[in-house]
Amino acid sequence: MSEQARRPLPHDFHPPVAAFTVVSDDVSEGAPLKEDQVFDGGNLSPHLRWEGFPEGTKSFAVSCYDPDAPTGSGFWHWTVFDIPASVTELPRGAGSGDFAGLPQGAVQVRNDYGTREFGGAAPPPGDGPHRYVFTVYAVDQEKLEADADSSPAVVGFNLRFHAIGRAQLIGTYENPAAG
């Protein structure tokens, strides 16, 4: 097992919650991301659709995290929350900086690129395959105790106490060494 495969996911440290299902027209479990989801290849958030979330869900949050980034703390590519419970799908490109694909009231915080949008995969050349963990959280309140100036860590802190369900989909991406 590679060192990267052993790196924990952010929710590995959270209490167990109900599992539900997330699927995508753009990301397949364990498969390489499409060029659209790469930083210099389109930079579009993927389509995501979820179902089977627990009763009592009042909103959703969505994140994309690379635990394999060579930072010591991973890399947050996307964090959005306060998605109304009536919304169970985000179209491709919903994470754009103009917020056009997000439902009314949803909040995006800065990613680790420093922008309030989806930031695509961009591992260093030759660093091996990275995992891109798309997680949908079912939340027990309509509004998470965070705002647009919060960091992904603050959002994660609040999700630790308010997530009642979680679904994940993991894609990969590798930037080969320059030859």
C-alpha cells in the first residue's frame, strides 16, 4: 500500500453517521477525473446527484478534498454548504465563481487556491496519483454555523457536530513527471 493510500480522509475523524449514495455523470469511483475537472483543463465542478439520505436532513454540504497533496494538511478544492434539503443534484459547473449553478442560499467558501469556487485537480508533476474525495453531507440544520468568510476547516468543524449522513465518491488524477 502506498503512503498516499494510507492518508486519512477528513471525515475519518468524525463520529459515524448514516451512509447514503452519491453518483455523478462526470466522476466514477476510483477512476481518473475527466479533463474538465482539472485546473488547467476546464476547472469545472462535476455533476453530483444523491439519494437515500437520512430522515431529518435539513440541508446539505458538498466538499472536494485531496488528502494526498504534499502539504501536510491536504488540499481543499471546493466547499459549499447551506444547500436546501429539496436540492439533491448539482449540475456540472455549479461550483463556478459566479454561483450560477448553485441554489439560492448556498454558500461557497474559499478553497486552498484562495477563490470561492471549485478548483480543479493539479497535483505536482511526478507526485503520483492523488485522490479527489467528493463528499455530500446531510445536515441536521438549515443553516450551518459558518459564513462565506469561514475556512473549509471551520465548515468541517461544524459538520462534525451537525452531519447526520455522509456519501462520498473518490476520483483520481495524476500529473506525470515531465520527460
